[in-house]
Amino acid sequence: MPSMLDAVVVGAGPNGLTAAAELARRGFSVAVFEALDTVGGGARTEELTLPGFRHDPCSAVHPLGVGSPAFKDMPLDRYGLEWLHAELPMAHPFDDGTAAVLSRSVSETAASFGPRDAGAYRRLVAPYLGTWDTLVRDFMSLPLTALPRDPVTLARFGVDGLPPSTWLMRRFRDDRARALFAGLVAHVIAPLGGLATGAIGLVFALAAHTGGWPLPRGGSQAISDALAAYVKDLGGTIHTSYEVKRLDDLPPARAYVFDTSPTALARIAGFGRFYDRYRYGASVYKIDYALDGPVPWTAAEPRRAGTVQIGPGSREIGAALHQVSVGTPPRTPFLITAQPSLVDPSRAPGGKHVFWAYGHVPHAWEGDLTEAIERQIERFAPGFRDLILARATAGPPQLAARNANYVGGDIACGAASGLQLLLRPRISLFPYHTPHPAVFLCSSATPPGPGVHGMSGHNAAKAVWRHLRKARR
Ligand SMILES: Cc1cc2nc3c(=O)[nH]c(=O)nc-3n(C[C@H](O)[C@H](O)[C@H](O)COP(=O)(O)OP(=O)(O)OC[C@H]3O[C@@H](n4cnc5c(N)ncnc54)[C@H](O)[C@@H]3O)c2cc1C
């Protein structure tokens, strides 16, 4: 290691590793320090239940990863990252045994909403289909770390997306499309009536029609391993089992980049109450299952979908989100489930399956949601319980213990609601900067927020290299 490094990165999650790679590829010397004994943060894969069953304890499905400008700019395929697509990105079953779907095809998606809403859906997505790559780069670079390439489409997207999702859902006459959209908004645990929640639904829908909702072969660890191998090839070093508690724990560097929560950064760097107004939000109760066979969904569509949303209607999904936001565990939780071994048989022994499900629960909740989750899955897949070989459960305390960024079990590292959905961790045009000119924040507590896309790391790295170039001059 040189006596003075250009940059030290704390935390080897997707954003920390992306920031390290961006700096290393520009010729800066970089070292990464990670508290756990493996890299990955929220993108990792482990044998959580039985031998041969490879589970993703956190992220599994990556609509934002496959389309991420940061990942597209790096040769991650050379380091083993391969995206696998289920026949359908997502299915949303209903009590009558049918399902709405998000397909790669707009027509199949629209048809699944029924004749009264098919046209409205086509009209909603049409303006963005040919411009998605540019649009995603523009809005994931907000607030203005790069000039918008297509300001007109970005402005139009703002008009559709900035209002609450409930406004956008009024375009639909039946609940099939509304329920599917409400479920999409729930992926970031945002209240349906919140500012800019329409954009969340639109982003996930458009991602399905453009890059799909793929899973990495071998599990989400493959993303982290590819990023880490790239960093090392570029000359960076990665130190695991190294929890940083104070700035003095780190070697001398011209810049320090934190893939941590703002609260942890304030503690480590001595920023006092600088981030005290940052709010942490609701959590999830996650179950990883080892199954004796595929989930016996009543409807046909979920049997060929990578992701299955479980919420009988938009009202129930809205109610579940509202309940967790006021501190009550939902009686009928909305569930997001993933079926990795449908597309990747390497994830489980022959004929067996891994299955991933979570429901939302209040911040720091200490109860057990297993019964409510399995009751909901049984409702749409009778016989599911008979297939369970083993399960690994994790509520907010276990999630927080697993990753210091999940404060109170908040998997988004900060509530994705109100202004904080867009402007995080503070209202500022320079969210990656901190009170110290050589200290930067790059975690999902900064824009564009939660998800495995590396764009917070990518954007933060731009602020860091401007600082480093100035320091060199
Ligand atoms: C159950 C669950 C399901 C999810 N599903 C999906 C999904 O399907 N698709 C998707 O795109 N996203 C999903 N996510 C969200 C996604 O995992 C996160 O948004 C993403 O990982 C954030 O990346 P990050 O780099 O900002 O932080 P993290 O991935 O949280 O990484 C932070 C890293 O910093 C380390 N660290 C923290 N403090 C210190 C310290 N003091 N010293 C040293 N190291 C430190 C941590 O150990 C960790 O490795 C899910 C998350 C969870 C928990």
C-alpha cells in the first residue's frame, strides 16, 4: 500500500465497490475496508438452510442492476456476471386463480390487466420505451451529477412520476392493474400517496419492458464478486473483517468514502448531529426457504415468473403499507417473493428449489411474521407448506445485526418517503459531500436510493475525483 492512498472506501456493498472501481479505473490508489468476512453487503449468497441450497439473504432480483449505467460501463461479464431471465419478470396472482403480469412484452402485460385497462397501460408506458437507456441515466444521476442528455423526456417523466402513485393508478378502471402498480411502489416500502411514488411504479414497469428483471447466475453474490475482482484487477485492495469505528482506524488518504448509514458516518467521523434529521423507516420480515419442489401456484403465470407479488388488491396493499408506517404489523402482509432456482438450477440440489419471501413490518419490530406470511402464500399456492424442507427467518433485529446499514432493520438505509425519497440524506444539491471536504457518503442513503445498481457509488465517485484532482493541482 502506498504511504498515502488517494481514497479509502468503508463498506464493500454494491455502492462502495462501485465507487472503488470508478476511482481505481481513473488511476487513483484505492483500498476498501469491510466489516464482514466477505464482500457484498446487500448483494450476497449463502447456504442459509441446508447444504447445496444457495440463498440470497438480501437482494435477489435486479431490474435496476441490469439497466444500471454504472454496471453497463464496467466489464463485469468478464468477471463472471451473467444475467438470467425468467420467462416472465413478475406475476401478481389474485383470489380468482388468475394473475396480472409484468412481461417483457407490453402487449402481454396490458392484456393481463383486462380489456378496460389495456389501452391506458399502453398509453402510459409508450412515451418512454424508446428512450429508457437515456432516461434511466438522467434520473439516476439526479441531483445533477451529470447534465441530462434528454431533458424533455426527463421533464415528461417528472410530470407522470412526481405525483403520488394513487393519481397514476386512477388511469386504471379495474383493480388488477392498480394492485400490480401498488405492489411495485411497495418494493421501496413507500406509502402509495407519497410524493414521486408514481415514478417508482413506472421505473419498475419500464425496466421489465426494457432490460427485464433478471437474476445473476449463482446468486446476487456474483455481482459483488465481479465488482470486487474488477477493483483488484485495477490495483485496488480489499480488506475484510475490518470494522471501522473511527477515522483513525483507517490508513492516511486524500479522500474517505463511506458506504455506511449517515448515522454511522456521523459517529465515525465526529459529525455530531449533522444527520440527526435523517429518518429510518419500516423493515421487512424475510424468510428463505429450501423447498422439495417448485411452489404450487394456483395460477399458471407465477409458475414461470422470477418475482411474484402477493397482495389481493390495491386497498389491502395500501393498508399494509400504512399499518407498518404507524408501527403496527399488518394482519395481511403484502409479500414480495422470488424464485431463483426456476431460472438457475445451480441454486439447489436436483429437483429442489430455493424460494425467498418477505413482508413489511414496522421499524425495529421484534415479532414473528412466519405464520402470516405462510398463510398468504398458501392462499395463492395451496400445498406450499408441505414442500418446506427448511426455512431461515430474519426480522429487523437479525437484519440489523447482519448489516450495520439496516438501522432498525430498514433495508433501504433510510425511509423512502416524503422529500427523503428524492433528496437524501439531507436537502442538498451535493448529497455525497459531508461537513468534511475529504469525507464522502456513497451508500443507498444518497440518491438514487435503495437497490443494487451502484449508482450512488458511481455519482459519489465523481465528487471524489473532482476533489482528488483539485488536491493534486
Ligand atoms: C431482504 C432484502 C431484500 C432486498 N432485495 C433486493 C432486490 O431484490 N433487488 C435490489 O436491487 N435490491 C434489494 N435489496 C436492497 C439492496 O440490497 C440495497 O439497497 C443495496 O445493497 C445497497 O447497497 P449499498 O452498497 O448502499 O449498501 P450495503 O449493500 O448495505 O453495503 C454496505 C456495506 O458496508 C459495510 N459496513 C457498514 N458499516 C461498516 C463499518 N463501520 N466498517 C466497515 N464496513 C461497514 C456493511 O457490512 C456492508 O457490507 C434488498 C435488501 C434486503 C435486506
